[in-house]
Amino acid sequence: MKLDVLLGLQWGDEGKGKIVDVLAPNYNVIARFQGGPNAGHSLEFNQIKHVLHTIPSGVFNPNTINIIGNGVVIDPVIFMEEINELKKLKVDIQKNLFISKRAHLILPSHRILDAASEASKGKTKIGSTLKGIGPTYMDKTGRNGLRIGDIINPGFNDKYEFLKNKHYEILKLYDFDYNLTAYEEKWFQGIELIKQFKLVESEHLINQYLEDDQSVLAEGAQGTLLDIDFGSYPFVTSSNTICAGACTGLGVAPNKIGNVIGIFKAYCTRVGSGPFPTELENNEGKQLRKQGHEFGATTGRPRRCGWLDLPALKYAIMLNGVTQLVVTKADVLSGFDTIKVCTHYILNKKKVDYLPYEVDEQLQPVYKEFKGWKEVITKIKSFTDLPAAFKSYLQFIEDEIKVPIKIISVGPNRSETIQK
Ligand code: GDP
Ligand code: IMO
Ligand code: MG
């Protein structure tokens, strides 16, 4: 079988966790391929509301195998907290969770470096989640990193001390106070916990599953517009969030990619700094934030809100080779008199219908307006019962981007999902 990939087409928080949970019964295996605890993937079902950071969102489906791939970076403290939270919900994932030996470790000192770097940038800060993501991927590409496979080898503690001391030297460049004793103690407890899991060369495992006709879904984190290469650099994360990242982050060849499921919100949000052409710094933006409960699942920060941006969406679809779409948070648009969609931009008096290299205030979005709808759509179960105004909004998007919308999410709960 081929590997299906599910990923975000905007700036993250598109609802990937919810949709992976919805699709999990259709797959034997769910595998995370990049990012780390900067991700916050929310799942809701029955009376449970749960946020996952490192663990794949298939975890609530008892028959699903979950894999943390080589492209992921792991903080043992956050991993341990995630396991403890799952235990409280009586989810024992020991037998169904595999961790790649090639995944890199986020050290306590990586978190400090992240915080010191951000503090030194002042107003130009990236708005990082401060989970140590950037410094960890820097050590990975700089060939200094520690990997999960190291923890079971003699000499791990020496390697740890060596890297930590290197970080201490770098920290001398910053005027930044820190103390990592308490975190370090928990970190080593987390390392002991990780040792109890199945640590594997996950590239072999995944390719074998595919060979054996088992269905595998790769779960992305962050979103295409935060990609290290194609996002609005430097206001990006430090991994390849696009579909190609699933190949390198899991060890699956490009010709083994099957469906690419792209998720977008019916509007846009962004948390952290960086350009956002359709951002609304007015009452409409406030209304979107309020109705959409747009506060970060990892940091609690208010998310910046704006209208849907079609040039940006088309860019994301091109980079990922998206074959089918999922639109989420459609319910949040109920109650607006007018809904807007950015169809193109004006730059230096010229029409631009793509997302250019430089995005600044010179780039003015041009909108097409749609009549809003008042109906609450959260309990609607079939596409035909959706308000006509909403259906014409969706039809316009589909016509513009030429990829079918297969799933419409109308609420945070697993059950609030319409399959077309
Ligand atoms: P992820 O990072 O892509 O998994 O998304 P997050 O979990 O960070 O953010 C999405 C937020 O929207 C979460 O609070 C979800 O519970 C919620 N959510 C997901 N889908 C929908 C939807 O269709 N409607 C509403 N109202 N909320 C949704
Ligand atoms: P999920 O998987 C939204 C943003 C941060 C910041 C930038 C860099 O839940 O969609 P980092 O911590 O990676 O150094 O932060 O990227 N960011 C996210 N925004 N959702 C995420 O993940 C994010 N992960 C990182 O806010 O702007
Ligand atoms: Mg999130």
C-alpha cells in the first residue's frame, strides 16, 4: 500500500489532531514525521478533551499502531507528562507505540537556548513556543545532537554532559539567567520511561507495513506556511512541514506516497510573529477569535485571526501535491453578515495571484464577499442539509483551487464531522 499523508495547509492549528482521530479507524498505523512538543493537537470525543504534543493522534483508537518517526524531536519531560495524562484516561499505549531510534532529543539546555535567543531578539522575536525546537534541529543538522538510540548505549551520560557544556558556553553570549536543575532531574526520569518503550528503526517497520498491505497515515505538525524552506522565513519552525518532510521524517520513498490530505480552516489563524496578509485587527478578527476559541493549545496565546487566503492556500496545495481537502471550523463562520475570501493581492498597483517572496504591508489583499448565514451548523450530519450560502462559499473555494473538499468539520468533537 501507499503512505497517506495528512498535513496543515496554513500556519498550524488547522485541526489536524481532530481529523487524524476521525480517520484513525481507517488506518492500521499513524506516524508523526516532524516537529515536536511545539505541536498541540486537540481531540474531543464523548466527554473527553485531550491535547497531544509528541504522541500521534491515533492513540485513542485501541487497534492503531502509533509511531514517532525519525524526523520528530522529543522532550522526555513532555513525553512523560503525556503518558501520565493518557494513563489517567486508562489508555495504556505501551504495546502500540514505537519510537524511532533516530529521533532527536530536546535537552533541557536546548529549551534555555531557545528562550535566550528569543529574549535577545526583542521585537524581532519569532514567537517560538519555547520548547527548544530550533536549537535541537540546529544540533541535528550541525551533527551534534543526541538521539533516542543513544539512551540505551553506554556513554550516554558523557555525551549528554558534553553537549550540555557546549550549550553553557554558547549561553555565555547571552545575558540570560537560568537554572535547569529541576528540569534536568525530570528529564532523566523521562529518559528512563522512554527506555520502557519499543525503540526501533522505524523506517524498516513502516516500509514493512506498507509491503504487507497495511494502511499507514503520516500525521504532520505545524503547517505549510511555517515550513523552514517555504514559510515566511525567519518566522517559521525548524522542520519541513510539507509532504516531502514525511519522506525524510519516516524513511518512505516519494513514489510510495498515496493520498495527500490537506487541512485548512475556513478562515486563517497564526500564533507567533510574522507576515499574515489577511489578518483582521478589528472587530471581525475579535469575533473570529471569540467564536473559534482561538487560543493556542500548547501555549494558551491568543491566535491572530483573518479571512481565508486563497493565494496562500494554492501555494500550500502546490508544495504538497494535495489530492483531497478537509475544511475545519466551518461552524465558526455562522453569524457573520458577510464572509470574505482573499482571491489575489495588489502589489505596487499590480495584481498578484500568488504568495510572493516578500510579504509586507505593501501587499494588499483583495476580497470576494459572500453573504453570511445565521444557522448553527454543528449538529448537521449531511452535506445536503448545510445552509445554501455556506455551500456556495465551499463551491467557490473548490472551483478556485481545483481539489475536492472531502470532509467538512463543523465542531471540535469527533462526531461533528461531515464526510462528502
Ligand atoms: P492542530 O494543531 O491542527 O491539531 O489543531 P489544534 O488542536 O491546535 O487547534 C484546533 C482547535 O480547534 C482545537 O481546539 C480543536 O478542538 C478545535 N476544532 C477542530 N475542529 C473544529 C471545528 O470544526 N470546529 C470548531 N469549532 N472547533 C474545532
Ligand atoms: P500544531 O502542530 C501553530 C509557531 C510558533 C512560532 C513558530 C516557531 O499544533 O499545528 P517553534 O516553537 O517551532 O520554534 O515556533 O511556529 N508554531 C506553531 N503554530 N501550531 C503549531 O503546531 C506550531 N508549532 C510552532 O507559534 O510562530
Ligand atoms: Mg495545534
